[in-house]
Amino acid sequence: MTGSMLSLQSATGSPIPAVSGTGAPEVIDFGSRLWLSIDNYRLRERFDGLFHGEDMIKFHVRLSGRRSLTFDGFDRLALEDTATAVLLHERDLPKTDHILADHDEVSITVAMNRSRFMEYLDAGNTTVPVALEDVISRYAYSPRLATAVPTPDEIRLAKEILGCRRTGPLRKLFLEAKALEFIHIVLEHLVSPAESRGSSIRLTERDKRRLQQVRERLETSFMEGARIEDLTREFGLNRNKLCTGFRNLFGVSIFDFASGLRMSEARRLLRESSLSVSEVALSVGYSSTGAFSSAFHRFFGHSPSESRGLIL
């Protein structure tokens, strides 16, 4: 189907305001906490959609297109051209999906409720791949993303799903089988003998000095945001050395470090000022009080209003 307006949907079927373009995005709910999103369209205008997490593991392979993800209004993760990605989008975590215009957005996404995913791993006594270990369980309050270059099998499966011409119940049965197969091959892809924590990067003394400067920059200007591409240019470090090196050196990701600074400032304002919760939210960079309250609760384990009554 081709038309002048596209009705996009989230990976779990939630409607998104229509935008101009051509193509046929589709979301299929298989039940039992499993969804498939099939995207094959081209936008005539840039799309920026805000979503709140539903505690999903999302397995994604793209054949073409350009988009990026922004979490909590700060950290931006780019997905361009061909890519395989696994994302954990936790409940209530705000994410903005940026899809650029005039590019063919061709991709599939299999979304599974995290509890169902963990049931699969538990039932099979499956060892979690190193690349997914951080995604699943590292922190309770940050976005997690693992990316890789697509394998031939992943590309083949994506093309089979995108090119499916079956109709009726047989189509849904075929696509569900392919969706589960896709999860399986992505997991196999991410289990690699070459993967070991910290083995892919070596930090020179110069690198360590620059990463220390990154930390100091975040400490003094965390309210300005922490876009990875800006930090790579400012400090002359490539993305891998910046992100992996920062985590190896300081034991925390750049996003989590910046989020911690913002949350600490929010708690200070709640305890030491007369600002309302909504005013504190705006002061630390949140446009939504609800998103701020959810982030604060994830970080400290209690609500912003409860923080006011706690003794330092």
C-alpha cells in the first residue's frame, strides 16, 4: 500500500500520529508478550516520536534507513544503514525515536516482554551472552543497547519476513516462526569467543587523561547534556574508546554517570529549596514531571515527594 500519510506504530502497536510518506509499516501481536514490527516506508518529513518504555527486549535488524534514539532527552544512539541491535527499553523510561526523511526505512523488530525472555533463558539453562549481560541486568535505570554488523542469516530472515506474501492465519504462523528464529540467531551472533569484558580496548595514558577530562566536563556541565558524538569530537576519542573506555576506567557508563549527577542535583533541590516537584523536573532538564518522577524512583527507590521527608 502506498499513500500520502503513514500511520506509524510503536513496536507493541501503540498508535503514533500520522506523518507524510509512502510505504506500509505493520505491527503484528502474536499474543503471549511477543510482537513483530515490519517497517518498509519512506518519510517525506523528519519524525520525532516520544515513547515510554514497556519493559521490552527488542531485537532489531535494519537493511537501510537512518534513525537515532535519545533517552531521557540526553544520550543519543545512532542506527544507520545496515545494523543489528538489541535494546532493553524499561518501563516508563522516555525515549525519542528520530527517523530522518528521504531515506528508505527497511527493518524488522521483534519485541518480547523481558519476563518472557528470561523464562526462555531459565527454561533452557542458557548462559547469557556477554554482549547481552549488561543489556539485561547491569543497571535498573538506564537504556541498554548492544549493536553489531548483521550476519547473512539475519539479513536473509529479515528479507523473508519483509517479502512474505502469505495471507490469513498462515501468514501469522509463518511470521511468528520467523520472529522466534530471528531471536535465536541474534543470540547466537552475540555469543562470540572473541567477546570478553574489556578485551576489545586498550587505554593509553593519553586516553586515560582525556577520559578524566570527559568526567570533569560532565561534572561541571552535566545540565547541558551528554551527546556522545559531541564528546567524541571535543576530546578526540572514537565512540568505542570513549564509551567502553569510560566504563572500564570509572565503572559506570557515560549515560549513567550523567544521570546520577542530574538525580543528585534534583535531590539537593528537593531538600534545600522550596521548588515544587514540577519545577525541580524542569530545573534538571525534564519537560515532563511524570518522566522525571519515574527516573527519580528508578534511581533512588522512592518518589521525589518522599525524598523531601528523608533525613540527609
